[in-house]
Amino acid sequence: MAHIRPFSAIRYTRRADLTNLVAPPYDVLDEKAKAALVAKHPNNIVAIDLPHLPPKTVGPDAVYQQAADVLQSWLKSGVLARDPRPALYPYMQSYEHNGRMFHRRGFFALVRLSPFGAGDVIPHEKTYAAPIEDRLKLMRATGVQLSPIFGLFNDPRNQVNTLLYERLGRPEATAILDRVRNDIWSMPDAEVENRVIDLLARSPIYIADGHHRYTTALQYQKEAHQQTGAQLPPAHPANWCLFVLIAMQDDGLQILPTHRLIGNLAAFDIGAFGRAVADNFEIKPLAVPPEKLADYAAHMLHRQPQHTMGLYDGRSKRLYQLHLKNPDVLKPIEPSHSDAWRRLDVAILQRYLLDEVIAPKFAAGKELLKGYTAEPNDLAARTDGNAYQIALLLQATPLHALEELGKHGEVMPQKSTYFHPKLATGMLINPIR
């Protein structure tokens, strides 16, 4: 089960308003977005967290050393300082979604690293070499963990949040990022912290977001072990990783679907597509004009029965609803996977609709161009024939799927979950040496 502990965070010293100093996760940014953040304030965390563009690619050593130099200069000049005592840090994000206000409550803590498959920390996505090498070079150079990993734990009685939030006063720091309010506190009560640590010891942690950063921490731990030539002591900083931990039962936890945009099609004919999938899907046209496509994706699709998807044809500007009538469609295609995996909509879309139907029948031998978006307003505009010709709309992956797949040691296809909102980078930094 999970092992967590308090830590002495590095923080911005002017804490009242961090709005101009925090940033979204590095991997959702591009050159223009980075420049806009630095223009807001030269001490924005992105100056350290994203030294090389595009994100998830490996840069020269010099850019990572420059990031380390910036970090050291901020520490020496008092822009950043380390807290004098270890703590758990309650962290709440308040945001509006579909006309409702939500408050997602969790806390910053260190989680003891364990290899994937050991049962303490459970992944649900594959990782790739280039993003890991990029983050590892940054971690080696700076000696800190800049972005927290988003972890989930089971707390059906809401005991953890009750303990952490019962007597909190005004936030110690606040940041508004992408219309999301981020509030943070430090927990002054060691007894409360010990009780939270005991409660977390009963549950594994499921990674919601940050698989590459966790894998990077494992690699850094391995290197630290090799350098010492002996087993690292339990309290060694390389054995621990920065997380924001949120209960699966928290009222503010939202999972949004990530819709697929498909291009490189020679031609797409809905009649031929319908005939190709007739044994497994029912298809019906919907009287939804392009200007209402976002409403369908955001508000109507999730009200449909399980295993219902949408297909928008950008050429004809027609929307079709697909409903799976054969839940075992992947059984002959993926016999080694569990039923839980084979009945994921994202798996059915990828392994059957894309790999078995659309790619061989409509791409004329070319590799499909795939795009991803969780923003419904993007769908019609981006499916204009220039890059993408059709959009495949999904319902959100259910949260219990993470637990089910964890039992089988399986991971989901790429971009299966989108936890909204993203965590802010720059609220806290964890030193690892």
C-alpha cells in the first residue's frame, strides 16, 4: 500500500497572489504559450520547467543547465525559499464546468517510489522514451521535482479531506490559472498529518496524470542507487516523488473525454463505413448542425447509453451516432487482454474502428493522422479537410476502469482520460538533493 510523508517545499516567497508565476503542465504548452507566460512575469516557473521546445523532446545539455542556473539565482535572490519545516499541503482547485461550480480538494505530499507492478503506485498509460529523457535531464540539472504527479486514492468515507480541511483558515497562497482558482495551505498539525499518513497506507495510488514524470523519478532513483553503490536509505530524497493526491470520491473530480480527430483519409463514405461495421455497431444520423456539435459532445453524448459514440464527417458536415451492439467485438482481436480492457470505448475505437476498419478501408495505404482534443468547441473547426476529415466523439472513461485495469496490470490506449482541470505547476517544488 502507499507510503506518503510531509516535506519542506521550495515556494515563491511572495505568496499572496501567484497568478503570474504559475503555469500549466509543461507538456500542454508551445512556444507561443511559454512566451505569454514569461511576458506576464519573468519569474514564471515555465522559465525553469520548459527549457526546451517542443515539449517532450530532448534538448542539448546547455538548456537544462541554464534552467538550473535560473533556479539557483532565484533561490539566492529570495524569489524562492525553502520552508523551515516539513508539512502536508492541502490544495484546492475551484472551477466552473457546464454552468456548475466545483471544488476539487486534495493535498501535496511525497509518495515513496515503487516499481510499476508492485501494487503501491498503479499506472494506466504507456510511457515513451523521449519525454522521460527530457524530464530526466532537467531533474539531474536542477535537483528538484517541479511538477506534481496527479494521484488518486480510495477514501469512501471522506476521512482524509475531513481531517485536512476541517480547521483551515485563509489560503496561504492563491493563483488563478485558466479560470481555475488554486488555493494552498500548509498543515500545522503533526497529529493530523500522522492520521492522514495512516489512512493512505490502506490504499494504492492510481496515477491520473504524470506517468512520464513518475517513470523519470524511478530512473533518477536507479541512478542514485548506482552512484552510491549501496542500497539507498529509506529517507533518501531519490526514493520519493512529488504528488498531489485526490480521493476518487471527491465531488470536484471530473474526467472529460478526449475526442479523436482523424486525417489522411483518401475518401470517407458513411455508407461504406456503415456496411463495414454493421455486425458490431448500429448507426443513425442525427439532425445536429455543425454549430451545435459542441453542445452534443459536451452535454448530450454522455446521456446516451453506455458504448455510444459520435462520428462527425467534416466533408458532409453530418453527425452520426454509433452504438455498440457486440460488446465482445475485441475478443478475437485482443484475446490476451481482460474483458475490462476490451470493453473500454477507447480500446474499441482504437483497435476496431481505427485499426480494423478506417485505416485499411479508407486511408489508401497511408498512415492515419491522429489528433486529440478535450475541447468540444474545436471539433467542427478542426475537421475541415485541411488536416482532419472526421472526428470520433467519446464518452468519458469511467473512473472505476483505472481500478479494474490495475488489477490486471494493464494500461489503456493513449489519451484515454483527461482529468479536468490540470494541476498548476509552481505552487510547490520538491528538492531531491
